[in-house]
Amino acid sequence: MTENNPDEPLQQILQLILNGRDDKSLVKEFKNKGIPEELVRQYLAVAHSIIEEYKNTPEYAQAMVKASIKKMITGALWAIGGGIVTALTYSSAGDGGTYVVFWGAIIFGIYDILRGLFGWIKYSSKTSISPRLMNFDIGMPSAPLIERIENSETTPFPETHFNPNHRPYFCTKCGKKIEEYIRYCPGCGTEKLFLGTS
């Protein structure tokens, strides 16, 4: 942890989680770097909370729609390519020769088409939930939204401050302790209920 950027370990942990690293190896790695295990676990909980919150945004749904369309196109190319090569070898073997059926390309192409189709159906409905948010260029809010935020009396995105003297929340579903700056339970994923101030 550097003095210039105290959130550096959180950013590193977040990137490593997105790259597929598991929590146990991250705890061990950052413990070896001199960061206390409890602090590493707090960083992990915050990182998982950030990822879960992002998965509920229209931007994530848009990215998943694009990935699903790409998967459908790739699957179609494999299935069509397998069908064409099968047809070519079949037609050239018309006089009793052998031909090759490219089942793998056809079957897995169809499988990718279906995976892409179901992903597209699942996430395209989530992008149209809030049409006013669709004015976002990937990551950039529209000018009217920026103007509305600047002219607002209150901030639409309240700042979160770490308070080491706070009273923790506990999950109503699994009983796990939830810090005040975390929205979802790191144990079961249930959204934290705000029953009062801490």
C-alpha cells in the first residue's frame, strides 16, 4: 500500500479477481506483501461487491449483448463452414468414394448459436429497463444528464467514507458481518438492508 494511493491494493485485487484469481491465493499473496489478512479480506469483500454492482448496470448488459451477438456469429460461421465442407466432400465422393462429415464444427457451431441467442435474450431485456440510461456512450453520460447532476442541490452519488469506529451490519440471511461501505453480503450475495444508522 503506497502513501500516494491507499486504494492501490483494492485496484490490484479487483484486477486479479477479474483475471480469474481465487480469494485464497490473493489473501496469501497480499499477506506476503505485508498487508494484514483482515484488511485483505475487506478489500476482497469490497472488490466482489463492486463486481456484483457492475453486473446490475446497463453497461454490463450492453457488453453481454455484444458478446452474445459475437458468439452467435462465430457459431454460425463454424456451423455453416462445417456444413459447406461436408457438402463438398460428399459431392466429390458421389461415385462411391469416401466423404467426411464435420460434426464437431456443425454441432458446436449450433451450440454457440444457442448460447449466444439465450445470452442475447437474457441481457437485451436488461438494457431496455431504463431507456434514459441508453444515452450513455460506453462510460460517458449524455450532456443533459451531466447538466442535471451539476444543477442538482444534492449529489446523486453519495460519497462513501471508511469509518473504523462504526457498528457493523449483519446479513439477515446468513448472519455474516457486512461493513458499512459494502452493499451486498460477501457470504451469500443478499443486498444489505439499511435498518438504521450505525
